[in-house]
Amino acid sequence: MNEFEFIKNIKKKYGLERVGDDCAVLPKDGATDLVVTTDLLVEDVDFKLDWTTPEFLGHKALAVSLSDIAAMGAEPKWAMLSIGVPDAIWNSKFLDRFYEGWHELAAFHSVELVGGDVSKTAGKFVIDSIVGGEVPKGLAILRSGAKAGDSIYVTGPLGGSAAGLRLLNEGVRGDIPESDDRFPLLLKQLKPAPRLEFGKLLREGSFATAMIDISDGLSSDLSHISRASGVGATIHANELPFDGQLMNIAGTVDAMLDLALNGGEDFELLFTGDEEKISQSKIDDIFRIGEITANTGVVELIRDGNASLLAPGGFRHF
């Protein structure tokens, strides 16, 4: 049983109807809904201290939660941050620098830190990020709204973060010159940019029928939309937007395609919508990559004219 099956079982057992989207959507007042998300980051599972800087880690701890807010078409308002800290980090300047990175991104998106907790841990650094936001009542973009005939889009190139992770695994670090072609790939992994403005634009124009952020990987996140909406999907390999430096890292077309489909942590938005309406809107920098089908639960990849099942890939905790 992986973590998604575990969540599904808990949801069914206890009738947790609000569970299943990037954020929980709760009533706030007559005009507004509250959206809340939480993310847990654990040292040596979700990050390695020798790969990153405290500033980058503080940034990413907030960015991953802001990306969930973006996927609902919402605007972030406040955050809570809890940390479990080992002695070695406590007795250093690490946390000062960590909070500098966190607050720099928070200030950029007008997010206020309103609370949290600090505890000692026996060994690993642990981060618990909670972010709350707001969206006009009834207009949060869910995973469950995709319809047969919708087109499928992403808001940017894929595979860059996974390529950055591969470089880190190979020993490359962020101290390489910024002029190095590999440096932007490292930044996509270590300092991702949540797509909040895109999420808001898609909600305000009623362009997206379903949406999710690409955190687990395109193959997995499209599967989440497919299951939630009770539909199928077809993706065209030749329409995928690959990061410009991806082939240099991947080496082969197969490896490049794997990074784009299964790599994860691109934090682009994956959404569905009416192709004619979206085309007329002339939104820049989005990419049509496929279409929603009535073939419930079946996600296919078309490559060189041949169709194959696209199984959910990417990182799994269990």
C-alpha cells in the first residue's frame, strides 16, 4: 500500500469528504471560502542538508504549500510553521538563515506568519508547513471537474526539477557559476517558484475545469485528476514542453521523457479546460498536451503514433 492508497482508505473509513484536493476548502463567510494546506518535509527523505542552503530550504518549505494554494485558484493569506530541530542545527546560525529564506518568499506573496511550534528532535530536521488562503465562494478549482472533451494543459516546461535532483545526486552543488547551464536546473529543484498568478488568472477567467500542481509528477498528478473526475486521459509525447537543458542531463529521448513524466516537483499547474475558450483568451506560456476522454480511469501516452498505458510514476514514500 502506498501513501495514496492509505489516504484513500482513511478517507473512506471515516467519511472524510473534504479530503482529496490540493487544499481543504472550508466556508468562511457569505462571499469567501477558506483554503488550507499542509506539507511535511523530513531531512534525508524530502531534502538533504548538504545539497541545499538554509535560505533555499526556507524558501522551498513555503513554496511547496503556496503551490497547493495556486492549484485551487486561491490567494494565500497566512501561514503557520512548525519545526523539529536537532542540537547541531539549534546551536548554529542555520535557523536564522532558514527563516530569512522563508520570509523573503512570504513577503513577495504578502503571506503573514501567524504561529507554529518548535520542538527538539533526536536526529533529523523536520518541517511542518501550513498555509491558509482565500477564494471567492464556490469557485475553488477542484480535481474533480474535468469532462470528456476537455483539453489538458500545463503552465510551463517539465523535467527541470528532476534533472536538478539528478545533478545533486551526482555531486553537483549550487556553488557552480550562475552562468553554468546546469545552474537553473538546480534552482528549479532547490528554489521552486509557485504559480500563484497563473492559478488566479485561470480561476478569474473560469478557464480551468480541474487543476492540480505537479508535485508528484505529471503521470501521477494526471492520474489524480482522472480518478477524482471519473474520466480518462490521453497525453501526446510530442506536445510535452521539455525544459531546455533536459536533454543535456538525460542523454536519451527515453530518459528525457521519463524525467518529464515521472520526475515531479516541477510545481507547474496541470489543468483541464475548453480548448476553444482557452485559445480565444490568448493566455501566454501554456501548453496543450492532450485531452480528457470518457475512458474512465485509463490514461494513455501517444508516442510515434503508438498508444500505451501511462502508469502513475514518480516518487513514493511507501
